[in-house]
Amino acid sequence: MSAQVLEKILLVVTDIQKELQDIREEQRAIREEQRVIREEQRAIREEQMAIREEQKTFREEINSLREEMNAFRKEQQFIREEQQALKNGQKELYDLMNALLHRQDETDAKLEALTMDVHHMRGEMTAMKQEIHALNEKIDSHYEQFNERLNNLQLDVDFTVHKTTMTERELFKMRNRLFS
């Protein structure tokens, strides 16, 4: 019995040893799997670190781009304001130019009227001179008869010359006012 017990014990011990060996192999396999998992985890951590670095770089680039966009927006706003100021100035110049052209038209019309008046007066003066010349001829032939009339005409001519002089002064003053 003792041999049988020993055999049974030996079988049990052999089974235990096999189970121990299987357990050791399973432990080795588990350790190997753990080592592989740790390496994979380390690789994943390294990839995560690389991704975080890339994200950090992207964030910095995005911030830089945002700052540039803000600078561009400010410049664009400044350009718009300058453009609006130029448009306003251009409108003021246009309005001023229209006013000047209108005033020039008025001045031209007044000048033309004055010129016509001067031509008319010169025509009248020429006509008066011709009349005076004709009267002088008649006076020579009828001197005594027309002496009194001549004196009257001389007064009229003097008055006309005086009036013409006054008119020319007024015209001169008007010209100075218009062109000053």
C-alpha cells in the first residue's frame, strides 16, 4: 500500500508539477503579454506626447493666425475709414466745383451784360460825335443862328461825357469787384 500510495502521491506530485509548469508557462506568457502591453502603452504614450506636441504647435499657429487676422481686420477698418474720408472730401470738392462753376456762369453773364452796355454806350458816343460833327458843319454855315443851340448842345455833351465818365468809373469799380 505504501507503494501505491507513493505512486498516487507521485502521480499527484507529477500532476502538481505539470500544473505548476503550466502555471509558470502561463505566467511567462502573461508576463510576455504584459511586457508587450507595456511596450504598446509606452508607444501609445509616445504617440500621445507627439500628438500633444503637434496640438500645441497647431494651437500656437492658430493663435498666430488669429493675431494676424486681427491685424488685417484693423488695417482693413483703417483703410475703410480712410476711404470714407476720401469719399467725403471728394464729394465736398465736387460740390465746391459745382458752386464755382455756377458762380463763374453768373460772372460771365454779368460781364457779358457789362460788355454789351459798354458797346452800346460807345455806339451812342460815336453817334453823338457824328451828330456833333454834323452840327459843327451846320454851325459853321449858320454860326450866329446856332451859337445858342451849340452852347446848349455843348452842355448836353459835357453832361453826357460826365455821365459816361461816371458810368465808366462804375464799370471799372464793378470789374474790380468781380475780378478781385
